Amino acid sequence: MRVDIYQHVAKDVESIEDQVYGAEEKKLNSLLFIQEVYAQESSETSEAVDRRKERTSAIGDYFKKGYIGENRQALLEIVAKDIPSDKKAEIESTISRENQDRI
């Protein structure tokens, strides 16, 4: 049953990832191994893609520094315990906004 559900979102995820990160960039989402998907375009989706594009650099930086990672639901979460206190609120806010746009 789970595979059937994911088959309907994987292509959307890939399309959004391509729009956010570019087709040649490393994709952060791990759901891309699924082949078939059916989706409906909306202004909401386009706006979420634009917001995600704006956050790409910051999120990439957080990944490189080991502050964040992706969980099994393809949502971001803090994985480091030693984040500088002056950066923690900013990272949490960015993660929250990104996860909201991924849902």
C-alpha cells in the first residue's frame, strides 16, 4: 500500500527538486527512486517552489556543516548537538519554513 501512495508523488517531488536545485544539482530528497507520478499544478505549488529556491543556499550550507539532515519522511531536522547558539533560532526557522513547503 505504501508504494502505491508514493507512486503518486515521486514525479512531483522530482519536478520540484529540479526547479529548486536544478536538474544537474545533487537532490536532497530521497524519494526520487520511485518511477510514476500524477500531479496537478497550482499557484500554491509554484509559490512553494520559489520559496524553496530562496532557501537553497542556506539549507545546502547547513547540510555541509552537518547541522541538519533529512528524516524518513523527507523532512529536515536538526542532527547536530553543537550548533552555535546565535545560529540555532535561524536554522530552526529555516527548517520549519522548508518543511512546510515540502508538505
